[in-house]
Amino acid sequence: MTKHKKLKQWISECAKLCQPDKIVWCDGSQEERKRLEKEAFKINEIVKLDQKKLPGSVYHRTAQNDVARTEKLTYICTKNKRDAGPINNWMLPKEGYRRAYNIIRGSMKGRTMYVIPFSMGPIGSPFSKIGVELTDSIYVVLNMRIMTRMGKAVLDHLEKNQGEFTKCLHGKVDIDINNRLILHFPEDNTIISVNSGYGGNVLLGKKCLALRIASCQARDEGWLAEHMLIMGIEDPTGYITYIAAAFPSACGKTNLAMLVPPKGLRKKGYRIWTVGDDIAWMKIDSDGKLWAINPENGLFGVGPGTNSKTNPNMMAALKQDTIFTNVLLKPDKTVWWEDGDPPIPKRGIDWKGYPWKPGVLDENGKVITGAHPNARFTVPIQNVPTVTNRLEHHHGVPISAIIFGGRRAALAPLVYEALTWQHGVFMGATMASERTAAQFGKQGEVRHDPMAMRPFCGYNMGDYLKHWVNLGKKMTPPPRIFHVNWFRKDQNGNFLWPGFGDNLRVLEWVVRRCRGQADARKSLIGFVPHDYDLDLTGIKLPKNNLKQLFSVNKKDWAQELNGIKEFFSSLGKDLPQEMWSEYNLLKKRLD
């Protein structure tokens, strides 16, 4: 039990509601891990993999109707609809509690309720927030062990000062998509998730707390909770420049956060340090600069497309202590996924649990994949060869640059820099990208996704953008802001830029701009590199490619203004005037 009065009372209320057979307090020990895994093996919640080839690793399969975040079933529950804003699904708190409680009531009969005290960020750091998740899923407990600082040390810290905590209640119930709800109550610091077992909906420390709830806390307390990677770029002098970068899910954040420098830059002495691949909490310190931590302790990455070429450091990390979800299970009790490392298995058990062979078609003539497109792995960040030694540093790392990006086959150049902080906020506000497999909906559809926070901002998007504008005025100086587009294509549909490790060639220019060591030319949309500004040693890039990569097509951007205007109008009167001002300035430059 616990000496924390509010926690004790809340758990008692939830136990009365859910009626579990027993309550188990998680301490985070290795003995506990072994005990839980043994229990999960018995009920087939997880499968033990070959412990010689993949020591400490297990396999899990979700329900077929439960394979991605379901944004249409995700709600912000506030007393005033305006506080949730026009982008979020909204529900009154009393209605949210009523609906969730009706679903979860009595659902844990015959099951165990696990109590998971966890810290987002280093325990005791001024950045960090504590949560307690109640769940009837061993899979959730095992994932939270990896993704957060979890267990007795967190509970001891919480009890010591009787501090605040985020109340996180999760129940599998019967995984009914028609009764699935992921509810956020920012005014009560509470999250409730019912009828899901997919990580993005049930690891409540991740998107739910670290972004939706934390973004509200950040607004109130004067900081930023962002859907961003954090990486350090060490130059030949040994100086490390830290950047934060926002991309929609499955658009290369993880690959970028731990990229391997191309041979030419490696020889010069460049090195990458991985701080985080998904979430950044950033605060203005006493020096007036923006400092950041990664609140997570693990990585919840997408399998398909991850291989020794796209991300060798991740492949090295996955060799042990990993939870694989919805990938192909091979006969030798190892795993594989599409666009993974060769060879392609001759057979296996697919993510749905059926026998699989390569090339088999379904009734519609479509190839049956072994892994789901959004198949996942959960792995400790300490496994990553490039992990920073500042992961537990209570003050984090200083941020020199913020990068926005997305998937655009045309329009956006390879890289360009904002003219001012406010212009940079406009660049982030007008980000647009093709929808990915990590999102519920039609893949390939382009939608506006401000700062890659559209699915994760816990309050009114207009207020969120105003918060960004205002924070820039408090920094001395604010980080420089850039936009990148690794996915620009030629007329034949071929990528113009090689991507992967070669992206460091672009980041080198970003770093040099931050340090006042690189020039640029002013274009209609911002500062763009000269053709000679990127170090292209070791790659054969046609001159025409470079020209297209840095081109700014006036006609295309004039057309883009129509989409921006439509999106801005959808945010209503809450959109800050500064964004319309930047819109008009861009329009004037294009005219």
C-alpha cells in the first residue's frame, strides 16, 4: 500500500469500480519482471523468443481491430468546449467519467489490477512529472518498465513530499472498438483508457501524459511539451550542438535521432548523441536559453522500414530486452518485418496469428504482409549505441535549433531557415505531411499538422500557437528555426535526396548557421543554402537534383497559400494575429 493519502483514496475508488480479484503494486525489480513474464507466457499474452539470439526479448500480438492510435475515439474533456479547441474531439468531464465508468465497471473481475508508479523524466528533476497507472494488462506493465522510470523509487519520492500525480486508469475490458475511449481530463490531471491494448492508447505515460496532459501543464507553467526528437551533433572540435526536431509519426524521427554519419563527415570527426526520439520537454533556464529533457526512458518505434541501412543503431539496440508487437514470428522464435533485414523468411506466423508465406495474395489481390505496417518494438534507450550520457541530467541539454519537417513530394525545399522566431512559428504552424500508418485514416492523404502536434495538443490549437509566439519573446536568444523535407521527388517519382545518414550533411549546415559559420541566400520563404554550402563528399548527386532540392516555385507556394488560409480559418478567432501577419507577409513576398 502507500502512505500517500490522495493516491490511497484514488486506488480504493478505482478498485471498488473495477472490482479486480487482487491488487499488485509494481516495484520495478528484475524479480518482478521475471514473475510477470512467466505469468504472461502461461496465458499467451506474450511469447518467449529465442533467448540465445534475442536475450530478454518477447513477442506480443494485439487484436486486429487495435493496431494504431484511434484519434476519432480520443477526447479532451474540459468544462468549456473552447478550451479543447476546434481540432480536438471534446466531451464534458461529467459525460466522460460517466461513459468510461459504465464501460470499465466490474471489468476486472477475475483479473489483477497492477499499480504502476512512474516518472516522466529523471526522478526528482524540476522538469519531471509523476503518474500512477492502474491497469489489468501485464503487457502494459512490461512496456511501462521500459518506457518510464518505474517502481519503488518513484513511489518513495511521491510519498516523501505528498506530491501531485497524474491519475491514469486503463482497462482492457473486452477490446471492443465500438466502446473504446481514450479520455483526457486536463483540469483533473486524469487519463482514462478503455477497450484498447495498443501501446499508443494504453501506455498512458507516453502520448497521453507526456504530450496531451503535459502540453496543458506547459501552457500554465510556461514551458513546452513537444512531439520532438532531441539529438546532439558533435563537431570536429568536440563541441556538441543540441537540436529538437518535429516530424509526424513514422516519418523518420527515430532514424534521424540516431543516424550514423556518412563516411566523409565521420572522417571529419562528426558524432551523434541520441537524447530522445519522440518527445521533448523544454524550459527556459536562468540563462535565458531553452533547455530540454527526454521524459521517456525507452523507444516505442515502428518496425517496417527499420533495417541496417536506415537505422543500424536501432538494429543494434533491438538485439536484447525488447518487446516486439505485431511483427512476423519466425519458426526459430525470432522476428522479421517488411523492409527489414534480409533474408525474407520462407514462412512464419503473421501479425494476425495465421501461417504466412511471402507473396501470398488476399481475396482482393493484395499481398498479405507478415507484419502490420504499424508493427512496433519497445526497447530501453540505454540499448542504443549512440545514447547520450546526459539522459539523467536534471537540467537536460541546451537547444540551439528547432527543426520542423514532414513528407512532401514537392513544394518544400530540402532545408530552409526562418527569418525570425515568429516566422519560424508560422513555419511550424503550416506544416503539412502525408498521413502515415501510425495514424488512423487514409494513408497518403495530406493534412496540416502544426508542430506535428495535431493529434497530441491537449488544448486549443490557437492558444498553443500563441504560447509559442510568447515564449520566443522570453528567450535570449531563442533557438533558430528550420524546416526540412527529406522526401522531395522528381517528375518521375524518384527521391531527389538519398536521406538516412546523409541527412547529417543538412544538419551540419544547420549547426554552422547556429554558430555563425555558414552563409545563406534569402528566398521568398526563408534562408536557403547556396549550392556549395552542403558538404557532399562521398556522394554523387546530379547538379540538377541539387537545383530542384533548393528550388522555391513561386506558383506552387501561391497555391499553398490557399490551403494555409483554409486551415487557419478552421482554427477560428483563436488563431493568434501573428500567424495571419506572417501569412500576409508571405503573400506579399510572393506577389
